[in-house]
Amino acid sequence: MVWKSWGRRLLLSAVVLLCSGAAGAAAAGDVSLSLTTAPPRISTSASAVFAFRAVQSSGWTCGDCAITCKLDGERRSDCGGNGNGTEVVTFAGLKDGNHTFAACATPRSGSGSSAGPTCATYAWDVDTVPPTATVAVESAFTAAPNVSVLVSLSEPCPGGGGFTCNATYCDLIVYGPGRVEPSTLEAVVPGLRYSVAVSPSPDVDYGRMILVMRRGFCTDVAGHRFRRSSNSSFTLRFDKRSDSMNITASIPEKLLQIQGAMRVVEATNDDRELRIYMSFAEPVMNSSAEVLAALTVTGAVLTPTNRSTLGNRRFGYVVNKISSTAVVTVACDTSSVISRQGTPVYSSQPLTFLYDTRRPSVKLATSTVRTSSHTIPVLIKFEKPVFNFTSSAVQLSGGKLLRLLRTQLRTWLGIPICHQTASK
């Protein structure tokens, strides 16, 4: 809202004469209107004071003139004519931007003059906001040897030399393991937008740089000194290391000797909370759905868990639609997975596990059905490999188990001291 008032004021010794046609007195017939007080052409104040007087050709003030005033697009209103021809008008609450003030004096009827209104206009700019700047980089993470930084000033700021960046000093300051490359400075829009490169230290593999504008390095045409804002700094993280990934599952691991070699086998018969996890050493740019699209799965179907990804470091998937017996393999094509800093992601080994809900059948056999020996070797042969089979799973009647030996992947040899038949 613009607030205005008017009243009498003594004349200043310096008289500002502004008119609607040309410099000098604004005259129509025998009356001229002159402004004696006005704000500067570029003002830092949201208020403005105008003083003016209407003068007849004889040099006397026009005490019988009707005076009206108008600011910008508002309607004219009475603002004087109190008998001595000298008036003061005050405006407050002006918005930033261009404004135009106009005052007109018209001889009242009966004064003997048939002249029309005499007007004086004055245009000025209000600027109450100091200049600031925005520092922007295309990505907050990088692995590149140098990164282009865009500095955008809110308005021209020529005082003090404007934005400067040379080998001696730069108005863009870098805190951290990096520096500005002054030779790359480019005026995208002269006086308003500049591009300059910053480069991380070649001796540091990862870290962060804080880019911030220098305090008060320039002034605008209104005289305001540059002031930092929340956008006048930018944190740039860099990481030159390659990213890696690992595929894991919530499945127990078993250590087995297969064909003379010890191997780790993942197997389960429990489909509750059966999940696959994709873990990355560094965050990636991909979403959970995009990582899923990069997976190749045989023997099952995966669906996202929709849980926390720990900042895009870990993605979980539930294993669905799996048959009663299946060998499930999960592999990832990392060519479509992009790390946060843009470095490649190295693929891990595929994950393979056995899912089997069928109970294995077992057969018991001895070398003879009749014997006089107190020890009777019993061959225990399972239909398929089993885990966690111990002597506690063997029940004997009329004797006791001396020892239990594993002979093959699916075969065990029990040596009980008895003359009875062992049963499972």
C-alpha cells in the first residue's frame, strides 16, 4: 500500500524544474509549475517527498490555482491550492521498480485566465534490495577432473569492479581440497551471469568443496553493497573411486566339500522373509525399480520391499513365485547403473541359492540280515544332499550308536553296537 500526504513546505534554494515537454518551466499560458524537491533518480528508500509550486508569469505564486497529483497509474487527486502555491507531497510504502509522479496546476474559474492545466512529471527507480548471487553446479556429486560453476547475479553490480576472477584473486571462493581455474572464466551474460571451472585436488580421491561468494565485493547502481544469500554457496562432493556392488540374501550359508573342494552353499526351505539385497559401496542415481530392471532372475520373481534404501546404497527385493524345488540365480547388468558421482559400477558375481521344501527320502541298508557281531555297519542313504544331519537324528532300539561317518554327499555310515535294526 502507498501512503501519501501533502502540506506546506519552505522552498529550497536549489529549484528542480521538470516539465512534460522539455527541461525548464512547465508552462501553459501565464502559469508554470516547478518541482523544488524530488527523490534521486535511483533511490534506496521506499518513500518519496516532492515539493513544488505554481508560479504566474508575473513571478508571483499562483494562489488561485487548483493543484492535482498522480502517482503511476492511480487517479488524480487534489494535493494543494492552499493560497500560497507551495505544496509538499509524501509517498511511503513504494514497491521496488520504476515510478512516475505528475503534478498539475490549473487556474481556477474567475481568475481571468482560460489556460488549461500546467503539468510537471518526474520518473525515478526505487531499489531497496541489495544485490546477491546464486552459485549453481549441474550435479552435487562428480568424479570429473573439473566442474563448471554458474554464478548468477540478481542484478548488475558494477561498483568495485563487478565480478572478478583472475590469477591473483577470485570473488568465488573455494573451501576444501580444490581451486578455481581463472582461465576458464566466461561472461555468459555480461554483468549478470558468469561461468568458471573448479577442480578437485589431484592428490585427494574423495571429499567435498564449499563454493561461496566473497562478501561485499561489488555495489549496484543504487549503492547497495553485495550481500550473500542462502543460494550464494554450494557444496560440491567429489569421489574418483570406482563403485562396487554385492548381491546378498537372507539365506543360511553351508560349507560343504564337493568333489574334494570346500564350497559355500546357500540353501533354504523357508520362504518367509526371503529377500535379496543389492548393496553398493557408494550411493547410485538409480531408483529401486531401475535397479530391478537391471537384474536377471531365474527360478523366481522379485518385487521391491519399498523400505529404506539407506541413501540409495541398499535395495531390497522379496522373492516370489518360486516353485517347491528351484535353483534361483540373480545377476545384475551394471551397465545401466550409475553411481552418484558418475563413475562406473563394477559387477559382482551372480547369487545362486537352492530352495527346496520337499522332505528327502532315506534308505537304510546293511551287508547282512543275520550276524553274530556286536557292531553292525548301517548305510544311511538320502535321496538328495542334506544339512545338519547328526547322530541325534538316529534312533536305535536294543543298542546304541557308536559313531556316524559321512562317506559321500548323500551317504552316511552308522556303526551301532547292537543286534537290532536302526530306524530313522
